[in-house]
Amino acid sequence: MRKLILALILILPVAGAVFGGEAPTQPAGPLPRETACFKCHSEMDGEVAEPTKHADDDIHFLKGLSCHDCHGGNPAAPEGDMDAAHDVKKGWGKPDRVKIPEFCARCHADASFMKKFDPGARVDQYSEYRTSVHGQKNARGDEGAAVCVDCHGVHGIRAVGDSRSSVYPTNVAETCARCHADAAKMKPYGIPANQYSDYQKSVHYRAVTEKGDISAPTCNDCHGSHGAVPPGVENVASVCGSCHSREASLFRETEAKKKLNLSACIRCVVCHTNHAVLPPRDEMLGVGKESTCTGCHAPGTPGYAAAAKMAESVERLRERIGEASGLLDSAERKGMEVSEDRFALQKAQDNLVESRVLAPHSFDLERFLTAANAGIAAAEAGAAAGHRAFAELRFRRLGLSLSLVVIVAVIIGLALKVREMERRSRE
């Protein structure tokens, strides 16, 4: 039995390595809080003590990495011996800013190293970064170009999924704005600094910040994270279409069906702009003051006439739905059963939504009118149902009134008859 137990003790670790994979290993040297760096700096004041204040939530510290893994030096130096701790022979120093991407890539582009900490971690960020505008400028020695620490921070780097992280979806825009909203930083590159202020006006910003919808787009959803590049004219619709697939499909169908090349229109951004994307409104359609159609379609052109017709039909459909809904609501409040009619009216609302999508994205007047007219017919049916409900209500009230008259007459007659019988009995 003793031999069997001894054999199991020797065999199980081997079996675990074979079947369970290699267990994550911590970096060599003292634990993060036990290094000479941490102990010394934690006792200091001011800026030099700042890195030690993030030990509880810094992703590197949490994974077992510490100061010397980035800065070098001797983590096992005697307490208080700064010269030994800052041993240049052991690589101590501060990474050069221009070389930071390459410096971070020593670990983050090393698949075998990253696997020890997170088997699912991406290791292509550095290669993507080199394709970006930031990466290309950095490769040319531009110290103003964004590097890893500008987005992720230097110390206190939190996990991407941590809501306090500078690269968490709700914080990305503000992080990008540190540079892109700084007019002085952007001036040498000829880039405007109003993107963040425009984005704050958008429906996307409100969805992210007010509703907490992290699926709503922020900067990196359109521009990319590490391979950041402004979308070109040829792929704006593809970027927007990754979320707005219905609208993108209508664009592609129109180009194929009518043999049009809509690239010159820059597609989505002509009507919706790029950063200050406001909620779509019916006033954007047609030929009115707030119309976006008139920016391309001049009076007297087929496009101008089609835009006017579309706006007129949408307005008529919206008014008819409002009329029908008002009638049915009022009838329901008066006790009439109109639930089936209200359900049928939803068809008109669906047609209104469909018309609003078709009008500016398909450029197909015939297809648009089919949807709009079907909605108008459904709305008119709803209005007719509302009028019928009121007619029935009036009929019921009239019947009730007549019934009351008859009942009152019978009561009066009975009262008179009783009085007459009482009179006769006294005689």
C-alpha cells in the first residue's frame, strides 16, 4: 500500500502536466509587494510613490509581475540600497517613449509567454499597431504619435474588461480625446480637434454614457483599436454597415440594381455626418430647410421630385396613424373593445418604419410608395375602426336612453295605477 501511494504521488503531477496542460508560472524573483522597488517606493511621497498605490487593481501586479519586469534593476537589493536596486547592469532604466510599442511587444507579442497568464490573449496588437497611422508615425521617430501607454496608462493598468479601465467602452472616447481634443497636439498633423465635442452630441454617445450600452459605437468601433486608421470613402458604408446591416444592404442593392457608383456620395456621412450622428428625423427627408436631400438634388431634377414625394407620403402616413391611434385610444377609454383594431394598426406603424428606412437608403421610389401606401391603407382602416367604435357607442347610448324612457314610463304608469287602486279601496 505504501508503495502504491508513493507511486501515485510521483505519477499524478506528470499526468496533470500531460492532460491538464502546463500550469501558469509566475516570473522569477520576489513577489510584487516583496521587491526592493515596491518596499522603498511605498514609503516615499509624491510622484515616486504613485506606482505602488495601484497594486490592488493593476493587471500586471495581479498576474505576478512587478516593477523590475519593466524597469529592470535588482528586485532583491538590500533594503535602502538604491544603487543596488538601480543596477544598470541588470537593465535598470526608463523605456524610451518611441520604443514603448516594441518594449511592450516583448511580452504581448510573445504567444508562449502570454499563454502562461491568459491562453486567449491576443498577440497581434503590435503587428496591427505597425499598420496604423500611429504606428507608422512612431516608426519614423515621431514622439507625438500615440503609443501603448497613452491609451492604457503607465501604472495602474487595469484589465480591458474592468469598467474603470481607460479602454473600457464607456471611457474610450475620453481616452482618445486626451490627444484628439487637444488643438495644440493636433495642429502639427493638420487634424481638427472637434471630434470628441461632436461625438458628445451624437445618439451613439448617449447610448454609451447614459444608457450604459457598451454595444453602441465609440471611437475604436469605427477606427479600430491598435490598427487605427480613418475609414476611407470606399469603406464608410462597410464600417457603418457592421451595425446597420439593413441600411447597408439597401445601399448595395441599389448600386447593383441601378448600376450606380455611390462612392462619390461618401454614403452614410453625407446625411448623418461622422461624429455628431444625431437621431434621424423625418425633416431630414424631402426638400425643406432641414432636408439633407437638397445638398445633392437640385430643384427640377428627378431626385428632388422623388424626395418631395417621399416626404409628403411619410407625413401623410404619420398623420393618419396619429388620427387612428387617437380615435382608438379615446374609444377604449370610453369602454369600447378595440384591442384587435389596435393590433391591426401596428401594421401601419411597421410600414412607417420601413418607409423611413427605404426612402433615404434604397432611392427606389416605387418600392418606397408600396410600403408607404400599404401603411396609409392600414392607418385609414384603423381610423375607420375608430369611427365605427364611436358609432356603436352612440347607438348603445341611444338604446340605453330609449330603454330608460320606457322604464321611467312603466314606473310612472305603475305608480298611477297604484294610486288609483288605493283611491278605489278607500271609497
